[in-house]
Amino acid sequence: MPNAFLFSLLILTCLSGRSPQDGREDGRSYPEMPKGPRPVLEVTDAKAVQEADMRPYVDRILGSKVTFRLQPIPGGQFQMGSPDGEAKRKKDEGPQHGVEIAPFWMGVHEVTWDEYELFMLKGDKVRVVENTATGSPSQEIWADAVSRPTPPYVPMDFNMGVEGYPAISMTQFAAKQYTKWLTMKTGRFYRLATEAEWEYACRAGTTTAFSFGADADKLDAHAWHFENSKDAYHPVGKKLPNAWGLHDMHGNVAEWVLDGHESYSHNKRLGAVEKEEKVIKNPIQWPTKEYPRIVRGGSWDDDPEALRSAARRGSKDSWKMMDPQLPKSIWYLTNAQTVGFRIVRPLTPPPLVEQEKYWEADLSRIAEIQERQRTGKR
């Protein structure tokens, strides 16, 4: 069991006098981010000006052989939330409301350890020097300026598997910093999905409890969950995809989105509906506190009702319960072996001056710890 494995490692690291999570940085300060537009890694199928131009594509991470696949998600409208009569529905899934989503690309599956460890463990430090003939700087200069996790002292896969498996146990802040790093590596704007984008992509045009229908008895073909997972996550992409080609939207690991957790009935964005507007365009509920923040999709440790397309879950401080350091890590979740994330890329990215909001710390406490670590301090 992951928790038993974790407990034994935490005891050993605590007896050694070490923090089990935020190990010391390598003592160096991070460089400043270069000014101006970042260079773009050439990927022909990633180019699109309008929705009709969007195609599936494979992107890659410089300094490695690691690639990742993205699927175009068409723009459109849907009813967000669950209807009153849906089985196992929770109160925070309503009221249903009309939402309009702009087109974007989404990761075919969750971010894997193959991808995330390059960021977390600095595995991309084998330099790939590009564009030296023209004197144009490489993406590495931009990527090196992004904050990265402090070294973990326990294996963060909790002995469940690494190659081809989903990365887990990172905070929302860590997931956002990964998307910033990936943006600098590729020159394409990546971020977490909004909660509305996530549900829209999960449903893939359906209105039923799951993207494959309403019958939970068919879940085994589409998802890893408590009854079939054998107490662990599984390699990504092994279950059937939804109608838009996305795997593991139900189960395996729950996925961070950008939003804070609030009831739709108390969400300011519903003011648009109250004013008789038909839909809310590209909504997002920016978090204002550390907890709770939204993860979607349910996990290998959940019952079927938690894997429904409209099901929501808020993060808790107990997800860091076994982290003994004070303040607790801004990068790792010791008690959330069910939480990972996937990436999106909007067809129309925001202006450069607005992109930081999707990546950086939104609480002063986290920003202060980040800044200390950037200068080699604890």
C-alpha cells in the first residue's frame, strides 16, 4: 500500500534529521527571465491560426527524448454541472449553467513521470545547443529561469511505478510551474485547464454521468477506480478514450485545474446567468485561499460516483498531513497519491503580460517561500 511505504520512509528520513520533502537547493540562484518573446520549437502540426487549422500533434522536451501528445478540442457550448436527477449527485455540482468554451488542445493523458521528472529532478540539464549559427538564444535560457521543486527525499511514485505512469503528489503550484517550464521549453503557451474546460473536454459532447453513458457497470473499460485498480495507479492510456480522443479523464489520477472550489450557486460568474445571458464565456474561479482548490476526474482509489463528468473535489490541508516540516512544502503532497494533472494549450493564448497569472503563486506565503528558494535559502 502506498501509505505504508510512505510511512516507513518518513520515519527513516525524520530520524536522520532531514525533511522528507523540501531538500536544500543546489545553492545557486536562478537567473532572471530574458526579456521579449521566447523562441518557439518547430513543430509543424502545432501551428494553427483558426480552429479549422487545429490538428493533433506531438511536442517534445528539449534535452531529452521525451515527447507528449495533444488533441484538439473544438470550441462550443455545454451545460456545466449535473442535473438534479443524476445518481450520486452532490450539491456543489449545481445549479447547471450554460458555458461557452473557446477551442484548445489538451494532453491525451495525464502528465507522466517521464515528463515531470525532467522538471522535478532537473533531468533536462544535458544541454541541447540550438540556433548558435544565427546567434538566437536557445529555449534553455528561458527554462532555466523557472522555479523548480526542491529535491524530494522519498520516491514520489511511492513504489507504484515511474516509466509510463502518471506523475502524482504535486501541489497545484508545482503543476502550474511545470506548465510554465514547459512553455519556456517549447515556446508554446501551456497551462492547467480551467474547471469548465476540463468538464467540457471530459464530456466530449455528452450529457450523461460519464462520457460513455450513464451505466457505471461499463466503467471498467474506461477507467481505473477502486474496484479494479488493485490499490495503485496504472500506466496512462490503457483504457478506452472518450469521443474526443482523451484517455483517463475518468479515474487513474484526479487532475488539478486552475480553479478554487466554490459552489456554483455562490459563484460570481453566475451573475451573468441571472442577467438572462444565455451562457458564460470561458469562466474561471481564481483561488483566493490555499484550500480548497479543485481536482477533477476521480482516481484509482475512488468509487464510481467520484469519477462522473460533473464530480468535483476540493483539496485539503490533510493532503500534507505527514509532511513534518514547517512551513509545509509548496511543492509536494505527502498524502495525495491520487492527484496528478494534464496540460492544455489555448488556440488563442493571452498576451505575454497576462500569462504569469496562470503560472505563479497566488498567495503571498507561497511566493515568499518560492523567492527564498530561488536565492538558495530555506
